[in-house]
Amino acid sequence: MDLKSKEYIDKIKSLAKEKNAVIFAHYYTRPEIQEIADFIGDSLALAQQATRVQADILIMCGVHFMGETMKILCPDKKVLIPDMNAGCSLADSCKAEDLAAFKAEHPDHMVVSYVNTSADVKALTDVVVTSSNAKKIVDQLPADAKIIFGPDHNLGSYINSVTGRNMLLWNGACHVHSRFSLEALLQIKKDNPGVEVLAHPECKAPILAQSDVIGSTKALLEHTIKSPVKRFIIATESGILFEMQRACPDKEFIPVPPEVTEGVGCSCNECEYMRMNTLEKVYKCLLNEAPEMIVKKETAEKAISSIQRMLEMS
């Protein structure tokens, strides 16, 4: 670790103590962000944890919709995010006005939305789900229920396949999970016979078909900890590899690379929005107590009902 990073870490810890602030980090953020966090997890787990801590300031190191969800669940606390421009391709693929128009075209359908959505979309939603509880919640809905599932088409397709449903799927996707290379995965499997393949359900169906374990980020992490297997091929955002390696220093994790199109590609799959969280931004965010996440009261009141229904059904 360089001296500048060490200085930022010391300043962040000092300010957090002084201001009674708690730092939350998603599994997909930079390793140095995860190291300074008081809590690490997926978006919903972090938002739920935020409701249980005694703090005046909550810093959500993730992306925009995660800060919104945290603010909705913690309306009386100051919620900060290091970079207001840290968006999400999946959340952006479903605009509230477009969903409202789609609902109007299908008035007999209820809406099930992935947690990776904006507060405005959650306000139009009947029940929110996560990748870990989507099957459980969909299974509890009436067998004859007509359902719009959004915004992740890949996750929706997977849930249809394991529930026997025929939900109407929104055509959205996570740009990271949808670009894994099937060709590369097959070659890695060939070169590493017997190695387990772990994939997030946001991946495309051909990737899931080659996987031994399909689950949420947290579920994949827990599997690597409990499994006697020593080597894994991982098809999800590469930020989780830091926590996997920290929890299992004696095990090996091989990331599946993205497809390369017209010479554009990288050796691993990283969400550039998650990487917008830096030590410098966390420090300035805490120092200036900005940018602060604000959610309109009317929107929050509508959105929280869909979240609460999920919690009741989980």
C-alpha cells in the first residue's frame, strides 16, 4: 500500500469516529474500499444492516440505486455516496416512465422488480426481489398470477426456468454479467478438469448451463468457504474475488474473461461504476458530508412498500 493510500485510510478512520459514521461497501468495489468498510455485502444486505447500526452518517460505497435503497430504509439518517455519478447499466435499462407505460399496456399484470432498480421504479413495483430470494418469492405468488419481471432479462429467464413460470420479461441486462465469454469458459474448463464453475444468475443462459453452482454473490462466496473443493472458476464481477481469497487463502479462483469484440476487452470483468469509489472520494465525502442521497418523500413512501413486502416474503 502506498503512503498516500495509508494517509487517506488514517484520515477516514479518524473522521468516521469523530462523526459517528459507518462505512458500507459492496462486494464489487475496489479491495482497498472493502478493507476500510465496517460492513461488506450485497446491496440489500447492506441496506438492512444500515437499519440496525447506531450511527449519524451512513456512507454507501457502491452505486446510485444502493444509496437510494439505503435512504429509503433509513429516512432519518444522513446517507452519503462517494460519487453521485456511479450508476448502474441494469438500473438504467429500465426507466420509470417506460415501466409506467408498459404497465399501462398490461393492466392485469403485477410487477416484480429486481433490487437493482431506481427508487422511482421500486415505487411502481408490487414486490422487490434479490437474486438470492427471487425464486422463493415468485413461488409464493398465485399460480395464475400474470407477472412483469424486470429489469434483468437473464435473471428473469433463470427464474422462469426454475419455477415453471412464464413471466413477461423486461429486456434489460447488467453489462458486466452479460458479456462473459462462453468460448473462454469452455477453454478454461477444458484446461482445468474437475474445477467447479460458479455463476451469478444475471449471466446469460449458455454460461449458466456450464455452471455447477448458480447463486447470488453472497451465495457464491459462502459456497467457496464451505466447499472442500480447492479451485473454482468464477463468472461474476471480479470484485468478489478479493473477499473469496481473503476468506479462503488456500484456494484458487479463476475469473471468466469477457468476450472481446472488435479488439475491445479486458482480462477480467469489472464494473467501472463500482470502481468510481476511491479512498480519496470516501475521504472527501466524509469530510464535506456530501454528496448526500435524497429521495423524495412521496417516492420513498411508495417504494418502501415493495421492499417491505419482499422482507415479509423472504
